[in-house]
Amino acid sequence: MNNIATCSCGDGSSISNYGLANCLKGLDVAEDVIFMEMTKVDGSSNGINLSTDVLDQTFFDSKFGAVDARERWLIAKNVEDFQSTPADANTFTFPSGRIIKLSEGIREVVMTFPIDDPYKLKAKMDAMDCRNLGVMYKDRTGSLVGECSGDNFIPRKIANGSLDVKAFDKTDTEAARVEVSFQYDRSAADRDVDFIEESSFIDYSLDEAEALNDVNIEFVSTTTTAATYKLYLDWGGAKSRTPAGGLEANLDVTADDVVEPTSSQTETVAGTYVSTYSTPLSGGEVIQVRGIGGVYVQLSYDLKRLIGKTSLTA
């Protein structure tokens, strides 16, 4: 909680001057927001090592498409009305009128996401509240905004339990939307806020980052010669979920947990696939579908939900 007080005492070396550089580069309006766990599974920072990380396409792909979802950067694009408002400091007033500053005020963030189906987005965002969560954002100039902590560029920590997500219906005068608010943790000191300009990235822009879609599966039939199944997203009506298309070359079919060679794998209609085995199987084998080569992030789809969904050959 290093922002409870901001005064630095000592021999004067910690005193800062207030001169400004010419053509001072500042922060612009927040455009995309990136949520993430503060630390990886191994306990190390889930941010950027300013000394060793190479900020190119490969690096950012490994963040936005991390195999372990707990290490993934979750980008929510096209935020509206992003507000980061500092509260007044907490003070104590003596009878004489003298005021003593006790601590900095807690900063609150509010933002809005226009979306036609707000309830499903709310459900996804509500699931983040139990995590050790932090946030960065991309501003309109392409800069990535977070905090500096030594050689690490890290997310700003969200206070546990402060995440609040509200879904608003479309009305005659208002658009459907989701409003997200939270408070920064006291450890997220304003003095540590910093940014990395887009020009510091190597042939990369954060505009290229894509949010992943979760994919679900429904087996239609699994015979000894072929498997037919539907892949679909969370979005859409209860009987008309959005199909996950274009994945026929990115899927493996397994029989009893062994990848089964296929003579053909086709998408017959949007999101419905038929995988025909090169050699007929025995009856009663357990069929699964997974990302090709065991890689579950394929073409901006997250196929992790396919794990454990099985059918038996008939």
C-alpha cells in the first residue's frame, strides 16, 4: 500500500524538479482496455520486462493468445466514456481547523461498452471478480498505459471485490450497453503510472490485437466411420448460437485419446463439421475434438471448452 503517503524524506536526492520537455508526450483517451491476472501461474509478473522482452508480433500474440488462460491478456475493444476519477484525500480536522492528510483518495474507474447482447458480456466479466486482477489500456495514439515497477511494466491492480458490471437494455432513447466500474488498489500508486509508445513496438500496433471467442461443441453423430459435430460461440439466441466457422483445418479428432487420421474434414454448413476417418474405428471408442497439435487457441478461437466433451462411436 505504497500510496498511502507520498512524501519522501532524506538528504534531498529524492526531491524532483518540475521542468517540462519541449513537445511533451502525454496520454490520450482510453480506447481499448486489457484485463489480466497480476501474476503468472509461476508467480512472476504478467506484464512486460522492459530489459529483456522484445515487443514484436510474437510477444503480443503470446500474451493475447496465451495457452493458459490465467496468463492471457483479455482485451475489450472500443470502450466509450472511460473515466478515471480520483477521490478526495482522507483527512482529519483538529478543533483549531488544522487539517492533516491521512491518505490518498481511492481512484475509481468507470467505462462503457456498447453491445447488442449486454447480458452475455456481463456474465463473462462477472467471472473475473474472483481473480487477482489488473488492467492496462491502449489510448487513441496506440500507447500502452500501465505502471512501472523497476524493470517491469505491469497492470494497475484492481481492488479485490470492487469490480461491478451492469447490463443496460436498449430503450427508445438509449443504446444497449455494459457499464464496468472498479477501484484501483492502494498499491496502484498514481506516481507509478507510465506508458509505452507505439513507436517502441517492433512492426506492431495494438490495433492488431484480437479478443478471443470461446467455442462450445455439440456432437451430432459419431459412427465408426465419421464424426459430425457443431461448434458455436456463446453469442446469439438459445436456439441460434453463432457458428464457429472456418476451423476444418485446425481441428484434431481423437479416438480413445489418440489423434485419428482423417481422409476428409469438411464444414458442411456454417459451424457444422464432418470428420471422416481414414480407417474405420471399433465400436465404443471415446471421441473428442481438440485444437490441432494440442494448441487450443486457433484463428482467434479458444477451444479449451472442447476438452472433456466426448461421444462414443456407435
